[in-house]
Amino acid sequence: MMSLWIVLSFVINAIVSSVDSKMIVRSVMTIGVFLFFPFVKSFRIYKTTLLIATLYVLFSQMCYVLHIGPAIGFFETAYPIFDDRYLQLLDYVKETAEVGNYDVRYAGLFHNANICSGYYSILMAMVCLEFDSLIKDRMALVCTVLIAFGVVLCGSRTGMFTIICIILFRFIVSTRKKGNVMIFLIVPILLTGVIFLYSHVSDSSLRVFKIEEGLDDSLGFKFDMLFRYLSNDAGVKEWVFGGFNLDMSKYQMDNDIGYAIQCFGFVFLFMLIAFFLGIYRKLRDRYVIILIPLLWCLSATIIFNYRFIMVYFMLLSLYYQRNLEALALKRNNNSSL
């Protein structure tokens, strides 16, 4: 249904105005992932792979922090940038990169700090799903610490919030299996700890801890742009079917919610929410963790980044299939009793 709506929106906008090649690619990729979901069968992910991936991304960030020229040249060649905005940002990072410069955001091989932090969020979700314990398993603990450090280098507040939510949810699920009493004892302690930590780091010079600034200048700005767009330039067609011919630079919302409304209209946004709610109802226990990275839809792009969407939906398909297999096995065991 969602794929049909994207096609309908595309056709209507193509008739009314011209459609650029970027919107064509974005539409095709979005149609594909929703039409064929779940498109990945269950397969094994080696735990060592998660550690290697985390170390590789973190190493790419540290190369920019420490000004390791040959390594920076490799990452720029192996992972080229095609967006002039990111080229300008990369030049700024290379010119000002110092360990003590807290306003610089280090994105490493991804060149975009939000995208880098988004991949860290996915890695954190995978660590929670692949390891039995984040504390007892040393590799899981190392991955968690490295991911948190990488997100701090990204300067991403949404990224830090997302991985905290993933870890807290994983902990709640693990304690629930031991008894509901543990939840009522541990959760208040964890929340108190988070509030205490926030009170001490909110004045930090590190960008990742400037929470109020993020709510006002980043997240608030993006939704302010959305409201301006709806008030000034959106007609009935744009509300229902979106508008491909709009000047995206005029409304720099840079998040999935804004792009969904701009490109395909409110109907598509409601379908998108219904799609993920449908998946959520079928997921059990810790498999819900794979949906937590969708928090990025508020401040960045997952659905409308045609590279990110393939990686995320591949993993979403994987853990969705594992969840269905676990449920089928449980039903078979119950029926045999």
C-alpha cells in the first residue's frame, strides 16, 4: 500500500512539475525496501565482526582528530563526497581539528556526523541483540564503551539519547526475565542516575551534552521549518501527495518526518507510522530494540537516506525474521506439551 502511494505521489508530481534524478532514486529505493520487506533471511552475525566494525569507524574518526594525513587521504578516496555542503564541512574539520576543539564534529569515513552516529546506534542495537550480557561479556562491554566514545566525537545528542535508550531497554528486558520486582527496584535507580549525570554534564563544553541548545537550535529549528512550510508553501496537493519540485534548501528540516511530508504528504507519513507499529506488535522481548534507532527520524534521515535505508532495513528484516522463528519455535514447544 505504501509503495503504491509513493508511485501515485511520484506520478502526480511528475505531471504537475519536473522531478529531479535524486528524487527518482529516493522513490525507487523507498518503494523497494517496503515492497519486498522482509527481504533478508536469518543469518549468523559473528560477534567479532561488531567489534571490528566499531573499531574501524572509531579509527576513521581519530584520524581526523589527530590529523593523520595518509589515513585521511585514504578515507576521502575510498569514501568520496558528492555533496558540496559536506566538502565545505570537511575542510573546516581538517583546518580546525584539535582534541580540545569541542565544537568540531568528527564523522570519520561517513563525513556526516549524524550519519556516523546513526550507524553507531545500529551497532549498539546489534550488540544488545547478539550478546547475552553487556556487562558480563567483555567484548560487549568494550563495544559499548567504544560506541559511546564515538558518539561523543560525533557531537550527536540524538545519537547519545538513542544508545542510552537502547541500553536501558536491553537492561529492562533482561531484568524482567528475572522477576518484575527487579524492574521496580532497578529502573528508578537508573533514572535517578541519568538525571544526576545530566545535571553534571549539561554545562559541559562538549556538544553532545548541550541538551537545551539541541532542543532549541537543532530539533526545534527543524520543526519550525516544517510549520513554516505547511503555513506558507503547502497547498492541498502538498498536504496529500507532497511536492517534489519544492526548493529543499529553503526549508532545511533534515529529518525523516519533514521529508516524508514534503515529498509524499501526510497520508504517506501515517502509512509509515502504521507500518512500523505493525512490526512493533509482532516483535517480542529484546527484538523491539531494532526499532529504537528510528528515534533518528526526529532529527536526521534514515528512511530518506538511500544508503542508510538499505543497511537499516536489511537488519530490520534479519531480526524480524529471527523474531518470527523464535515465536514459531515457542508455539511448537507449547503444542507438544
